[in-house]
Amino acid sequence: MAARKTTPSPRPPTNKYSSAPKRAADRPESIPGVYKQFVARFPELEKTHEAVARAVAQAGPLDEKTCALVKIGLSVGAGLESALRAHVRRATQAGASREEIEQAILLAMNTLGFPRTVAAWSWARVQFARDEAESSSER
């Protein structure tokens, strides 16, 4: 089996907690309502959660796209639909193609099974459709 060739990223590694400009996912209308309600009720927990997320993102060399793809895989494994959709959105915004996102999901098939993989793929399709609708409404 031939080794897979990798090409260096054309941009320096970034993550959502770096000094990079705000993404569309950070806009208030992109944040799920239940999350907004939770953090309004428990603002100190949000600050702590964000601080931990920032520390984890800065703890290693992975760029934002790679982190989002890993989190897609974790979301598939945990069966977390809303998390999967959020990380699909973030991966897309970080430059991941639909094919890369689908492969991240498909990698779960032999470990987690066909039903969970198909479910996750269907959740990703929902997010792809939402992203397409949002981008066409912004034009």
C-alpha cells in the first residue's frame, strides 16, 4: 500500500480561539437557542467552558480544519447530532470540503457500525443544506 502524500497547509494553523476573524458560526443567529438560554442563565459556566476550549485548542499543533474533522468523528461516536452539525459548519468554514467531512464520518463505519454512520451522514446533509440556504440568502 502506497503512503498517502500530504501537502502543507497554505495558511498557518488557526483555531476558533486564535486571533482569527470571527466566523459565521460565531454570529448570534448561528448559535442554537438552547445554548443561548443556558449561557444566559449560567454566564460563569460559559466563561469557564470557553477558557477550557481555548486552552485545549492551543495545546497542540492541529489547525482549525483538522480539529473540526476530529470533532466530527467524536460527535459520530457519541451520537451527538447537534454537535456534529456544529462541527460540520466549523469544518466547512475552516476550508474542509464536503468530501473530507463525509470521509471523517465514513471512518466510523467499521468501528461504530453502519446505522450510526448513516445517521451521522444524514445529520451532515441537514447542515450542508442549511449552509447552502444561508449562503444563497446572503447573496
